[in-house]
Amino acid sequence: MKLPIQHERLNRTIDRGIDKIEELLVLIRKYLLTGILVLVPMAVTIYIMFFVFQVTDGLLGVAVAKAIGYRIPGMGLFLTALICILAGMIAQNYVGRRFLSGIEGSLEKIPVVRSLYNGIKQVADVVVQKNRGEFKRVVMVEYPKENSWTLGFVTADFTVPLRSKQIDERKMATVFIPTTPNPTSGFLLIIEKSRIVDTHMDIEEAMKVVISGGLVQPGRLPEGAEEAKVEEFSIPH
């Protein structure tokens, strides 16, 4: 009778050992995934910051190193920022504006350069400052088909001059539809305001939803928030 009892104890011991090993493997897998989720965004961010630092520091850092005989880390970045500040100061006064207007006028006379310069300038205006207030309204529109909704950013009012006087000019708006996971590219829709649904999301929440492919969800709407009325839709300026 002792032999079967010993076998049962051994089997129970083996089963408990296997359970412990499985629990340990599950715990290791959990820690591994958590570590990846923590370290990967941090490492990518640090890498991008380091790359930007190298590019900006290398613009003038090499010239300074040749002039003084040795390299000072960060000097190129400092001088680049200083030049940007000086350019901003010049652009704020009358003489500077006239000078820059002359340069822009010269660039706009060159066919290929004109298109390139105007495109870059418009993008910079939207991203940096000038059209910043017009890019903060987050809406939903039916795109690319009916009953299929997507997030968009209203940029401006748009009035279509129609040739036929029998049809009233429709109140429309331009809406930028960002793509996932790169929101810097997308589509421009010219859509009637009656087909635009306003949201309570801010631009940061919407960008998180777009970049994550919907994995990151926006916060709940405030209690008692009324549904957006399309008729009262207006573009912030």
C-alpha cells in the first residue's frame, strides 16, 4: 500500500511544480509585455530627440568647430535657435516685413520654387501658429461611405460660387481627414455643414485615437452635454 501512496504524492508534487512553472511563465510574459510597452515609446522618443539634436546641432556646429578648433556639443543647436529668434525679431518690425516681402516676391516669380515655397509656408502656418485656432474643432463626418464615420478637423468656412442662380449657395466647410497611423497625411473634404457632427473632443484626444488606430479611446462626454446642433455650427477664428 505504501507504493501507490508514494506515487500519488509524487504526482501531486509534479502537478504543483508544473502549475508553479506555468504561473511563473505567465508572470514573466506579463512583465515582458509591460516592459516593452514602457520602454519602446520611451526609446523611440529619446531616439527622435537625439536625431533632431544631431541634425540641428550639425547645421552650424561643424562650422563653429572649424573656426575655434574644437567641437562644443549643443553650440550648433544654440546658434540655430538664436538665428530663428533674430529672424522673428526682424519679421516683427516694418523694415523687416518689407525686406521679407521682397524676398517672398522674388521666390514667387520662380515657377517651381513658387509652388514649393507656398506649400511649405502654408503647412508651417497651420502647424506652428497662424491657423492654429482654426484647426482645433474636432468633428465627425460620414466618410468614405454612408453610415461609416471618421474623425476630422475643420479648417475654414468654404462658400462655393455656383453658376446657376436657381440653386442657393450652400454653407460648406473644409474638413481635414487624417490617416492612421500618420496624421500628417490625409484628405481634404469640402462638405456641407449640415452633414458635419460636432464633438466634445479636443485635438489631442482625436490625434491619440487616430495614431493608435482606435486602441486609445477618448474620454467620456460631460454629463448633460447637449447634442451638437449643425445649424449653429461656426468656425472659430
